[in-house]
Amino acid sequence: MTTDTAEEVRFRTHVHHHNHHVLVAVSGRDGRGIGAARLIRHEQAHDSADVELSVDDTWQGTDVGAQLLRRLLEQAQRAGVRQVVVALPLIGAVG
């Protein structure tokens, strides 16, 4: 999240309607945002949704992302989502 502009962070954390769920993690030390997970339900298939997860560089490897994802998936399941699509960036060269 450290490279995101304020506008990008606002878009990722703004709940647009009932088909868009967002969870934000904040530091207990200084109250700053350290991660966010969001789910956007597909318009044509309401039991399916896209998931996006972002954790500040300094907090990676601390279980913040796993906790956000777990809680978001619990919310999604309660809302009737049965399938999620997660896009992950490829790291390094492939092939």
C-alpha cells in the first residue's frame, strides 16, 4: 500500500454498495492503515466475487494479510458468495 496514491486507497476502501465489501487493518501503535481486503461480487453471478488484498510493505510476513483474507471470506460466505477469484502478481521470471 505504500506506493498507492490517496485516490487509489480511497477507491479500494470505499464501499460502493452491498456487493462491495471492504476490511481495513490499522496499526494499534499509530492508527495508520496497514492493509486492506476487498470483495466485489460479480454482477451476473452473485454467488461469485473478485478478491483483492493489499498489505503495507513493512507489515508483510506478519499474518495481517491472512487474517484480513480469512475474515473477508467469512463475510462473503455469510453473504452467499460461494466462489472467489483471487488475482496474484507473478514474482520473478516465468518459464
